[in-house]
Amino acid sequence: GAVVYATAGREEKRQHLRGMGVQYITSSRSGSEFEADMEEFLLGERLDVVLNSFSHDNFISRSMQLLKPTGRFVEIGKRGVLTEADVTCRYPDVQYHLLAIDTIVDQEPDRYQGLLRRLEEAMGSGSLQPLPVQVFEGLEQSVAAFTCLQRAEHI
């Protein structure tokens, strides 16, 4: 099993992560807090894999510094992402992967269908639990729904 180090800004999200068994939780808002916490958590060790979606506050560079030589950096973000050439130049030992589900849906529909089947099986067996859902009814609540997303109030 993997040891998970997670980030969250709001206390409700941190509580949710703790409920999932995540022991190491740090800031998703402050790069300096993230860096200090991670150094404390890791006690001089380095990470094998980083799954990243942040481009603000120098999170990419801060996360790259936490990787072991030949570690993997998997980028799922869309804004401010590095190119493979950037990573190779700045972090030659890091294996960089840009994971874009929308591209898989468009260019590899059979692979995407297989991923959905695996997800469905994991949900059906109970090995994965659904995330909490907040329902916004009708168009009249669309502004409230987008505001919720904009303020990162969702889990």
C-alpha cells in the first residue's frame, strides 16, 4: 500500500481526507506551508510519485523537489503545466506524465470505457466510496452551483 500525502484548504476537506484514512495533510493554498509540512512529514525521505493539479504558488517546483531520482510526476492540471522539454531540462531524473482524461475520452475511447468499467466494479464492490454530493436544483440555482465550485467548497 501507498502512503498518501494530501493537500486541502478547507477544514471540511481535511476532515473528509482523515475519514478516508489519510494521515498526512497539508495546505493546498500556501506553497511555503506545503513545503515546510512535507519536509517535516518526510523526515529526509523523498516521494516516488506526485499527482499534481496545482500551478499557483510554485507548487510544481516545490513538488518536484520532493521526488526521488527517477520519481514520477503525474500532472492532471490544465493551467500552467510544464512541457516534457521543460521538465527534462530542469529535472532530468524525473519521469513526467501529463494525464488528460478529456484527451483519453477523445483519442482512446476503448481505453476510457475500460477505465469506467474498473471504476464501476470498484464502486460496486465497495472498495471505492462515492464522494459527497451537493445537489443544486434547476437553472435558478446555477449561479450558486458555479459559486460553490469557484470557491472550492466542494469535495
